[in-house]
Amino acid sequence: MQPEDKASEHEIASESADNNIDVTPSLEELLQLAERKAQEHYDAWMYAKAESENIRRRAADDTDKARKFALERFSTELLAVKDSLEAALNVGVATIESYKDGVELTLKQLGSVFEKFNLAEINPVGEKFDAHKHQAISMVDAPAGTEPNTVISVLQKGYTLNDRVLRPALVMVAKN
């Protein structure tokens, strides 16, 4: 190689050294980047936490409203029954027969409200005793031909709401 070639090689080497400046970020830059990312993640976490708290609060409010107004339709239907009873009390001249007719109509009206809201009567005369639907008050001697553990009489009717027992029927059951 000639001395001129060596000089140009040296210039090329020095230029390439200048072009290959260290582009690795400093520790300070890396720390700043990490702090920005941490802040972004923290902000996102706080937003998600606040959003979930709002959802929980809205759900609790909705549950309270549902509980508060769940009986609204049922209550509205019962108002007609109450109106009928009040009208019966306001009748000036009435006979026992007219009162009886009015009470029967009011009872029929109440029965239709019960039916509309799946409130069913439990009147188990002649059925086998069922501890889930009936509460035995006493056991009595059965009339001839009656099977043991059969409901002989009902002292108080029971009721179910959507096939769930609200109040069991109070019954007398035939002895073995």
C-alpha cells in the first residue's frame, strides 16, 4: 500500500467512527421512559378502578330501586280491591244479602289479582300430607276408607308464590 492509501484509510476510519456515534440511550433516559410508562399504567389502573367502582355503585342503586318498587304492580292491583271494600262500607242502606254479594265480588277480584301474580292457594283436603306444603296441627282418627297421612281438614289455607311456599297450610291429618 502506498502512503496516500494509508492516509485515506485513516480518514475513512475516523469518519465512520463519527458516523457510528453511540445511540444507546443513557440510564437517565431509560429511567425517564420507565417512569412515563409506569405513570401511564398507573393512570390506566386508576381509571379502571374508578370505572369498576361506578359500575358497582350503579348496580347497588339498581338493586335498591328494584327492591323498593318490586311490588308496585301488585300494589296497584290491590288498590281496586281496597276501593271495593271501602265502597261496601259507604253503602247507606244494605241488607245482609247485598253485603254477602259485595264480599263475594271483592273476594273474586282479589282472587284474580292473586292469579295474575302467580299467588296460588294451597287447600289440600284429601291429599297426602306433604311436609313441604303443609303443617300438621294434629292427627285425628280417620273416617272409614281414608288412608293414613291424608289431610282430613284445613284450618288455614297455605299460599305459594311462583311455586315457592309462602305459608304452609295448617292441616289435620288422619292417623295410621
